[in-house]
Amino acid sequence: MGLAVAGPSLLVAAHGVVKYFSPAVDSFSEGRQFAFGLVAVAILAIFFLGAKLAL
């Protein structure tokens, strides 16, 4: 269950680091925060369901 939270959290952190160091990624993601949020929630839900089914 810890991976269900840690996995997406690390992906969001990695996106933040890449966005900080790459102007191309920063300009690409501008205005797409809602879509990134939806993807993050979907990934978290998939990880959570996978963890629940694995128990």
C-alpha cells in the first residue's frame, strides 16, 4: 500500500525537477495543470486498486 502512495508521489516530484531544469517541459506543461492533476489522480487510483487486489 505504501507503493500506491510513494510511486505517484515520486512521479510528481520527478516532473517538478524536470520542469525546473528544462524550459521546454515548463512551457509545454503551462496551462495543462488540470490534465496533469487528472493523470496523477488516475495513476494513484490504479496503484491503489492494484494494492487492494494484491492483498
